[in-house]
Amino acid sequence: MSTSLRSKYDFSVIFDMDGVIVDNHIYHERAWKLFARNHNKILNTDDFYRHFGGTNKEILNDLFGPGLSDDEIKSLAREKEEIYRRIYRTEIKAVTGLERLLISLKSNNITTAIATSAPLLNVEFVLGATSLSGYFNTVVHDSMISHSKPHPEIYLKTAQALNRDPGKCIAIEDTIKGIESARKAGMKVIGIATTYPVYKLKIADMCIETFNELDPDKLNSIITM
């Protein structure tokens, strides 16, 4: 998407990926449980949701203990993500209303980005399967950050990549960790009720059930709150 045209709207929109672009938490949970079983480990649902929105390293340290080397973490994470992509491949689709919103943002020259703790292979998998890659100006993923959400690093780096002041960015998130990360970065945040119900996302500036509730004017009202 071209960034040379000026927009009448003075903000950018940053999307988390898992749970925002695709409603995939159930498939990540299934993949983690299959992965754990392959290694004679047990991962319960509460442990999964405690870490969802963070990094693979956090769950792996829970399963195997904190003594894993960086190479071991990379290898085990790669194994889990291969399981996830295999079981999700035939089910993947964009969240309801997302493409309509992205088309509207693009037609109004509003810059957009993805800020995700997922690895690049998963980003390519999701964007390729949903045919949405052309709607985003930039992507920040796990290998580009040192601190996982709720640390603000990923959102600060994404704003920098967009050449935007964080105060002129709206983040869209599905988890408490993600909302806290964006708020700490100084952004407005919309919580979308995919992974959790609306009442659990009330720390966001606004909560929605689907993207059909958003358009550029509604987003503009949030940035000026």
C-alpha cells in the first residue's frame, strides 16, 4: 500500500494477528496439547490461556523448566508451529468484517501494520491463506522484539516502523496482555471479543464483537477521545 498519498485521517491502525486477524486460539490450544503429548507432558487449558498472546518461550519454560537453551527453544517452538499450521490449514479464514475494514482503511490512505508475537512463518501462513498481505504497510514479529507483551516494545517498534507517534496509533487486540502492551506504548486500544468476551476486555478504550462495528470515522472518534 502506498504511503505517499495523504489521508484526511491523522492516525494509523495496528492489528495484533492471533485472535484479531484470524480467530485461531482454539487451534493454537490444540497444537500445544498435541505437542505436549508428543513430549509426554501435560498442558492444561488454564496454562495455555495464561500465556496466550505472549511468546512460545513462556509456555516451553512451563512445560520443560527454565533450563532450555536458545537453540532448544527454537527447535521446540518450530515443532509446535508446524503442528499448528498443519491442523489449521484447511480451517483458516479472516475474522468477520476484517477485509471490509481493511478495504476502507486503504481507500482512505490510512496506514496499517501487524504487531504480533508469532514467528514470521506463521505471519506468512496467515496472510497467504487469507490473501490480506497487500493491506498492511509493515509487520513486526517475534524475531524483531526482545520483550513479550505486556511490555510495550512491540508497539513502540511498530509505531516507529510506520513513522508515527504512538499517540496517533490505534491498536486492536484480543487479550489483556496485548491491551496492556499497547496502552503502555501510549496508544488507544480496541478490544475485540474473539478470544475473550467483552466484559474481560474493559480496560480497552472500546470493545467490539466484530469488525463490522468499525469504520474510519468511528476510529477517528477514538483517536480524538
